[in-house]
Amino acid sequence: MAKRTVFKQEIFKGIGNYSTLNKNLMNGIIGKILNKNLRALQIYIYFNTQYSSGAFCEKTNSHPNSNKDNLSYPKKEYLELMDKRTFDKNIDLLINYGLIKIIDNRYATRECTLYGMSEMWINYGTKFFKIRNQDKRPQKREL
């Protein structure tokens, strides 16, 4: 199996880090959908800039120091840009297209929900595309 790195963070001329968006993602069907839903793209870029893959380990064929499943968007920050209803609608859109997933909904403890980057979008339009119920917000889960 060929190695593939979907998310990548590099050093930019010694000044700092920058994140890149996957060309296959942005040139495909999901990229067109994101370009029509700019708030969803804005949220996705926010998560993408938080993501740090760490060093690639050839032995395990993975990024062991990745924070892929430890991303958050504090309410205080997104309320400066959009209301809660808009945020929830666009989070649901990102989840339904396999771009992000819910790791831990910490509503009861009044802490930020933890999100994770998902690679399910790669399978969009095939029989392998399936959004698991636990990856959705509790309000959108099927009983």
C-alpha cells in the first residue's frame, strides 16, 4: 500500500508554520460544496490550522505525535464571526461530508467539544462512504 499524507504542516521560511489544504479535496466534489458554503470552509480552515501532524514514523506508517483528534473551536471565538445556529449548521455539513468528526461532546461539563480530522471524505460517492453515528453531534444522531 502506498503511503499517503492527507494533512501536512511545514515550516515557512523559518518564520512559523503554515497548513496546506489537500488539492484532491479542494478540486473535487467536496471542494465545490465548500466553496458554496464559505462559513463551513472557514470552520474547516480553522481546524486545519490547529492540526499538527508531527514527524512521520516509517515503522508504524503513521504520525504518532499528531493532535488529529484533539481540536476545538471555543464558543467565545466563533461567536465573534457567526451565531451558534450558523456554526452548528456548518459543523453538521462538515461532519456529513466526512471532513471532521466529534471526538468528545463536553456540553455537560461546559467545556469545548473536541473534534477530530476525518479522512472519510476520500470515499465520498462510493459504497465505502459511511458517517458513523458517534461521529455526529448528539442532536443529529439516529436512535
